[in-house]
Amino acid sequence: MEFEFESGKKWFESYSKSVLRDCDFETMSGVPLDPLYGPVGPDKTSVEPPERIGLPGSYPYTRGPHASMYRTKLWTMRLFAGFGTAQDTNERFLDLIANGGDGLSVAFDLPTLMGRDSDDPRSEGEVGKCGVAVDSLADMVDLFAGIDLGKITTSMTINSPAPMLLAMYLATGELGGSGRKDLGGTLQNDILKEYQAQKEYIFPPRPSMRLVTDVIRFTAAEMPKYHPVSVSGYHIREAGSTAAQELAFTIANGFAYVEAAMATGLGVDEFAPSLSFFFNAHVDFFEEIAKYRAARRIWARWLRDRYKAKLDKSMQLRFHTQTAGVSLTAQQPEVNIVRTAVEALAGVLGGTQSLHTNSMDEVLALPSDKAARIALRTQQVIAHETGVANVIDPLGGSWFVEQMTDLIEEQAEQIFSVIDEMGNGSILEGCLRGVENGWFQGEIADSAYDFERKVSANRRIIVGVNEFTEGNSLEDLDILRIGPEVEKRQLDRVKEVKTNRSQDTVAKELATLKEVAKDGNTNLMPQILNCSKVYITVGEMIDALSEVFGRWTETPVI
């Protein structure tokens, strides 16, 4: 039977009347809007949508994880920030909050991401450059000075040293009067994608997976509002994957964490509701929207059918979105504002729960104050001026979008079959073997090469790069520059912390950390927290654990 589309008010009211706030929504011209639109039959009576599409907030969640979506609550506008010292970034955080940002996201510098202290010789020249330098609890306290961690959620983009940064965040919250049960936010803690794409790994894959599951176990017991893993496709896409590969590799990694946590004795419904995802919003508008819809449907089906989840929240994929850094161009950087707006709109129409919009100058340097404010204003225009938040899933039922959703889902399932076969029926083992033998890395590299060939042959047009290149100038752009004085200030801070702490206590706690690491059945998080509270640094904890776990060297992909 063929359906035409008009207001779905009748069947929607019977479905979710209780969850909508008492408010009128209308277009800018005053045309009243219904909450949700859907199919009606030839006789103009409302009908249920096809099962694979469903209703918002209901299995398989194609149309969104929540029944009312943005009608009752907008997405979190979470701006990514971090540069220089903790005091420098704290000023930016306070400015973002004052300008309407309602969630924080921390960018750490390269030494911190690699588990190195600022005074490590390998850190020279990189301290505070691509993010904020955090060496010890003292820096974390400075980072969130004047911010009530019990009232604002914070995302931390950190992976290999994720347990250490979480411990410091917990200790900071406690010092400010916020207990573990009060803290909300997200820890990226997605080590598999580091081996696959971003390369900020330290330990071999298998002991690294233990650290991930230790964090999951700890937060499941102690931190009910916290997301211990943000399964991240963003960096997979930035490394050159296709949209389908980004989706499939990310969801497969999510399945691997589910299997790893269940292997420790946790029931799937004890931790799955706390897992979150992090996707790229690229510039191919409709493909991105379809990707998000397919992701929700796949996650719901696999969690229910393969992992036997019973809770709706276990099956509801919730995700953060960041606009594509790799789509930004150094040529004509103002045009990046347009790209970011299009990508952000795709994330919203795809049903994201939080959103970061890149600044126009991020391809050249860390964002300036002005550029960061424009990025935030982009989200606010989408939220309050375009009308896209007034209707739940406005593109649901589009023939093109639904067909694209089906096609991306089919491509993803084919990739899952390959990973499952590599693991002899275990996605976890398939992901680990795929990392160890270079399969993931090779697939991403091939896709990146294919894209660059298309750009070089002008089969893909990049405005300002291979077409429309007139006016490529950086003269009017005010670039944020991190000078050598930043590194000196941070080195002084590290020296001060190490001088004023008890060296006997440091030695004792690090020795205990190594003993716990040798015992594969004991959760490392409590001891990492103990180390953090006595101002042991990230690098010192990483070095202690590397004596037990070893360090990973990747086999080159040929």
C-alpha cells in the first residue's frame, strides 16, 4: 500500500501525549506545527509507520532515542576547548558558560594524551599546544576552578591515560563538594579506535582492554550519572574512512566493549545504558543523517537479539557529534563557517544528544575567542531560528533518507560479518585480531587514498582547494598562538607539585599500583584514585603500569 505524508497528530497524541510540554510550536509565519508527522493511508486515516522506522523513543529507535526529542529539551551545546595551562583553559571554560554553553569538553595536549608529563624530554615543544596540559590533581583543580562539577556535565577526550584523568576529576569533584553519584559527564576511554585510527596508544591491546573494563565496572558501581566509554567513530572518519566504515567500526568496537564487560561478570543491563557514542558530522548532508539513523537501529537490534538486553535504555544508542575537522580548509577559512553549519544541521536532523561545532580557524591553530564564539552561535541559530527543533525527526519517512539508511545498514552488517569471522564468533576477539594484524588500519588507509585520488582528479570538488580558489588569503585571520612561556609556566607547576608532596608516599602508592596490575582480578581504579590524591602524575602512573603491561609497537601495514 502506498502512503502519502501529512500530519501524524492523531496517532502521535495517543503515543506520547504525556511526555510533551504544554507549549505551542509554529513556523516563523505562524503556521501551527504538530509534534510529529508520519504516514496516513489513502482514506486519510493515520497508520503506524513500518517496523524498521518505528516511532521516536521506541524500538528500533530509528527516529530517535527519546519520544519528544528536542521538543522538550535541546541537545547539549558542548564546546571542545583546551590550550596552554589549566588556568588558561579555565578562563575559556568560564567564557563559554557565560555565553550559553551548557556542557564542557576538554581537549588535552599531546603529552597528556600519550601519558607523558610536561617535564618528560619527549614533551618538549608540545606542552599546551594542541590542548591543555594536565599532569596532576593540582592541574585538574585549576582547570575547573569556579565551576560546580555537580551541576555541569564534562566530556574528557582521553584514552590511554583515561583512568588517571577520571581519578583526578573524581578527586576534584570531591574537593569541591560533589560526590561520585553527583558527577555527570563522559570519558572517551575508547582504546580500540586508538589502534585503528588515532594512534595514541601506550600499552598492548589486551591489557588496555582491562583498563577500559575496570573503568566500566567502577562507574557502574559508583557513578550512576557517568558515561565510562564514548565509543568514538570521529577519529576513524578523520583518518579517512567512509561513512559506512565509520559506523561499522565504531559499533563493532561498542559490541567488543559489551562482550569484554560481560566477561568480567557484569550483566549487560548493568552497564549498557551508560555507554555512549561519538560520531563525525561530515559534509555529505543526507549520508550523515542516514548514518545516525542506521546506527541507532543496528545497536538496538544487536543489544536485544545477540546480547539479550532487556532494558530499553540498553538498546537506546545516544551519541555526541562533532563537525568534521578534516573537512576544514586552510584556504578561505571563513568558508569553514558554512561547512560547520551544514554539518551541525546534519547532526541535529540525525538526532544527536550533544554537539560540538568546530571553529573556522581550527585547521590552522587552536580556536581564537572570536572563532569559538561564532561556532557556538552557529548551534544557537540552528536551535532557535531554523525551526528544525520544533518537529520530532522532520526527515523521517523521506524516501531518500530511508533508502540511504537501509543501504548504510547493509554495508555495516557486511563488515560485522568479516569481524565476527575473524574472531570465530566473537566480535571482541575479531576487533583485537583486526588491530593486531592491521586489518582495520589497512581498510581505513585504502579509503583515505581513494578519496584523495578523487580530489586530485577533480572528481570531488573542495571549494577553495581544487576549485573556486580566488581570494585564498589568511591576512585578516587572528590566529591564537601558544608561546614558549606557556611551557615554562607548566614546567614550574610540575616542579612545584613534585617538590611539595611526600616522596615516601609516592613510592609506596606506585608500588601498590604495580602489585594490583599484576593481579588480573582486581580493579585498578581504586588504586589509581589513591595515587591521584597524593599528587602522583599521569606519567608516573603510566610508567609504573608499563613495567607490568609493556608497551605496544604497531606492525606496519604494507
